[in-house]
Amino acid sequence: MNNALKFWFKTFLTYGLLSLSFSLIGISLDYFSDNVEKDDKIGIEILKSASLEHVLGHIGFGMIVALPTLAYRYIIASGGFAILLDADHLIQFFGIENIARLGHGFIFAILVTIVMMFLFGKKDYFLGVISFAAILSHISFDILIGGGSAFPLFAPISTRFFTFQANDWLLVLTSGVLIVLSIKIIISRKIYFEKLNK
């Protein structure tokens, strides 16, 4: 259990710092558009109305996408990653409102996957895939509680926001689960064939 606690502490700290650092890019970019200003206001209102249900919802959705791993180590880690994605809201406490949810997109998802695997195990494919899928789970819950939402999925390369309707949360969450399940199947097949060849 001590090893698991060390794993969670190190990965949570790293994931949170990466989320916060990546969002700082928004300070130096020209993100002042009608969509961004509106979205920032939504983000601030969510932050102000943050509740235990909001926190637990993100953690719960994060854990759901990691269920195919069948490993509590990754299920708990994914729940932590999902809520730590909101580390960017800490910047808003300092009155900086132009952080356009930069961590809520594919560029950050790819980056955090690579960094987490590089730091904690290049062959830890489950850690890599939950690092990615936790972002999908986070977006899914944001869509659910917001009755729809918009995200800069390709920031900082593009400032375009992609809008999701209220029921899209299920599609996004299912996508996260299927991505993790695909890696589980690939790894299981690899182990199976390695055993056969021994």
C-alpha cells in the first residue's frame, strides 16, 4: 500500500503542476474573444459555486473511465487526474480571467500522456492512457453539469472553441472508457501470446 500512496502522491503532484503550468500559456496569448470571455465567466461561476458534489463528480467520472484497467492503482489515479485538471482555476483567484481552459483539450492530453509515461515508466501504458482519458472524463462532467459547454480542444494552436450539447457528455465519457478498454485488450493479448511462445 505504501508503494501505491507514493505513486499517487507523485503522479497527482506532477499532473496538477502540468495542468497549472500549461494553463499559464493563456496569459501570453491573445485569447480575448467573445467566446473566450463568455467561457471564462462560466469557469469562474463554476469555481465560485464549487461544491462537494462538483469535486466528487469529477473524481467519479475519472474513476469510471479507468475501470477497464481492473486495477485500483489506476482507477484512483484517474479520479485524481480528473479533478486536478481544474488546477487552472487557481490562476483565477489572482484576478486573471483569460485562462481559456487550456488544459481541456487534445494538445494538453497528448503532452501530459508523454510526460507522465516518461517520468513514471515508459512502458506503463495504463498510466499513459488514463492521463489522456481523465481529460475526456473531466470534459464529460463539465458538459453534464453545464447542460452543454465549449472547449478550446486544440489550444494553444487554435483559439477556436468547440461546442457540445447537453447530451454529448455520454458520448465523451464512453469515448474515454473505450480508449482505456482498447489498451487493456491490446496488453492482455500481448501477455497471452507471450505466454504461448514460452
